[in-house]
Amino acid sequence: MPRAASWILRPKVLVICCVTSHPRAQRLETNCLFDSQTCSLDRAQQGRLVSILCGGGAGGSTSKLAHSHGCVEIGESVRGEDVYIIQSGCGEINDNLMELLIMINACKIASSSRVTAVIPCFPYARQDKKDKSRAPISAKLVANMLSVAGADHIITMDLHASQIQGFFDIPVDNLYAEPAVLQWIRENITEWRNCIIVSPDAGGAKRVTSIADRLNVEFALIHKERKKANEVDRMVLVGDVKDRVAILVDDMADTCGTICHAADKLLSAGATKVYAILTHGIFSGPAISRINNAAFEAVVVTNTIPQEDKMKHCSKIQVIDISMILAEAIRRTHNGESVSYLFSHVPL
């Protein structure tokens, strides 16, 4: 028998960015980042991935037919490749989801070896349980759709409820923005040692206690009662914020009614300054006008959802770039390395 080869040719990684959701582009971008015979990415190549996350690259296309059905074409062969499809999450959520599902299926039936969906902001994550009669559990439905489309692996960030990972029968890596948030606080808030970390609702208590422990500061929380969706009826502050810098921390903000009411509550309770730090800045409806009129020093969000247009209309919005976290997660996943390091560190 012939002697076995002393090397193994691993599939190269192919990153596809769904940018129909990006307001400045109407095509699917593809770019082969590296030949994985070397099994590594250098910093320059990671930078190329960062540029793809922002809409760079070339190849592939997407369009809409006359009856508004999406039409996807991949610009190069994906046979045997390790494919990562990035859906940025801006634009219409249903269009984004369908585009992602079609791309996954297109790559799967084109014989790619593995398809990983990189979804920084997971769609319908807030509908993770039945909170009233006849309500859907849409997050579970989305999980089923991704699996049926052919996804082999999911990479996401700060799920609204970490239990959503249990909706899947495939591996899910839920990355955290916390290391990047801690870095931003230490570098941009000079009085951070005199701050207090505040959760705008009881559900975020675990998140703020983790950040408070790592900063060695105290925490507080606000109990809210809603009379209907996106409207808060009453707030009760639990904790002492007097003469301290209050930092509101939450996983997402939509219409921003909660965080703006919370800012007023904190200032009336004696806080000297109020910041808000959010992983996912959806900012729909009256959100921007509310932030402009609120007493925030800054509203800090990650770029799991692109914020360029929102920043033009609101000078208080600042962005933490998490693209290198996603780049490193992709590199580690492709090379079969652990991603646990990213749960507590920001890649350099």
C-alpha cells in the first residue's frame, strides 16, 4: 500500500458578508482570507476580515426579482470550504433573516464542508418564552430555521437570554461584549473608581454584578413595571447612587424609553453623571430624539448593528468596535482552538 501523506490539506476559510442589509451596498461580498494549509491568520489578514465586516471585499451578488423574492449568487466555488456567513443585522430583520437562510442553503448544496452563521445580533431574541397566552417563541423558530437551512455552527454575541443556546441541536458560541465594555470604561471614564453599575431591569442583574465585580465597584438595579410594550409605568431604584457616576448597562435598547427614564431616575437620586452602555443599539422609532433630550454623558454601543447613520443624528452615541472579537472567534473556530479566552479578554 502507498505510504500515507505526511500532511493534511484542510479546507480554506471563506468569509461571506451579507451586505444587502448595509445601506451603502446592494451585493453579497465574498473574499477568501487565507489558505489554511498555514492554519493561521496574521494581523494583516485579521484586518482584512475587519474590513469585510464593514462591507469590503468583492465577488458574489444578490438581487430582488420583480416579485420581491431574493436571488443569491455566490461568486466563487465553495466546494469543500469552511464557510462563515456574516449577517450584520441592520435594515429589515425579516429580509436579513431570509437572506441569511438562503445563503446558508446555497453554500450547503454547493458542497461546502461546513457552514457557520455569524450573527452578532440574533433576530427575535426577545421572544424567547411565552410571556402571555398564545404568544410565539420566535427565537426557537429561528433556531429551527437556521438548522433546517443547513447551518453547522452559530457564532453570536450577548444573547438576550443565554438559554437560547438550548434551542439549537448544533454548536452555538455566545460571545460576550463585557471585556470590551470593561476596557472602554477604564479608558474613557476618568472617575470609574467612583462609579456604580446599574441594571435598568431585574433581568440584567447578573450582567451588572459581573462587571461591578471586575471593576471592584458597587451595583444597583431598577425595577420597572410596564403597562404595555415599550412603555414603562413605574420605576423603583434599589441601591445608593448619590455622588457617584452611574453607568447603565443592558444588552439592547430599542425605543430607549427605559434607559432614558432610568437616567432621569438616577439623576434625581443624586448621581453626578449617567452613562449608558449597550451591546445592541437597535434605536428604532423615537429613540434618537429621546437620547438627544436625555441627560446622558454618552450612550455607548457596540457595532453588532452598524451605527454610522445614527451617529450623524446623535452626538452622544459612541461605538465600541467588536469586529476583532468576531475575527478572532472565526480564526479560532477554523483552527479548532478554544474560544473561551474571548469570554474574558479582548484580542490585541
